Amino acid sequence: AAKATGESVDGVAFMSSLTDLFSDAAAAAQAENCATNLKLLAMDIAGYADTHNGKIPNNFNELQPYDNNLSQHLICLSATNQQLPSYELIGAGLEWQGEPPFVIIREIEPNHNGKREVLYSDGHVGQQ
């Protein structure tokens, strides 16, 4: 009976470990999707800047001609509200590729283990 109980506890611990593993993998995939969204937005901004004297747009709507899926790219899969944009444009009107690199888009909520994905003016993505 003790062995059966021990196996049962081990089985519960194993299942708990698997659940944690899958949960961590899902969170990592969502963070990667969020970073990909920001990289796609960087390409949109580069296109915009090419035709607007190197400037970052004043709002996301100005990126519509550069991205047929803009509304999808503005939502992080980890965000609580999947109806509203997950990102805010904080570099509006500034110089694209400005030096030193500064944050131009960031997540409104810290959706990734208390951190936010951010897009820098040189096009790279990081976390804060």
C-alpha cells in the first residue's frame, strides 16, 4: 500500500512538472510572438520613415498602408484584452534609426513575467 501511495504521489509530482513545463513553453512562445509583432512593426516604421523624411509615425493608423495585418500585429497573445492594441507608440515624430537607440514602442502592460517587450529606434527588440 505504501508503494502504491508513493507511486501516486510521484505521478502527481510528474504531472505537475509536465504542466509547469508546458506552461513555461506556452509563455515563451507568446513572448516570441510578441517580439515578432514588434519586429514586423519595425519593418512598417522603416517603410513609413522612407517616405516621411526619416520620421516615426504619429500613430499606428499611419502604418496601415505598410501592413495588411496591422490590427493583428498590435495585439500580444499574452495580453488580457485581445480587443485593444497591446502596444503604445512613444517615439511619435522622432527620428527613425536615431542614436543612441531609444524605445519607440512598448507594451502597455508587462505581459511577460513582469516585463514588457519594447522596440528600439534602431529596430531591435528587447525587454524592460
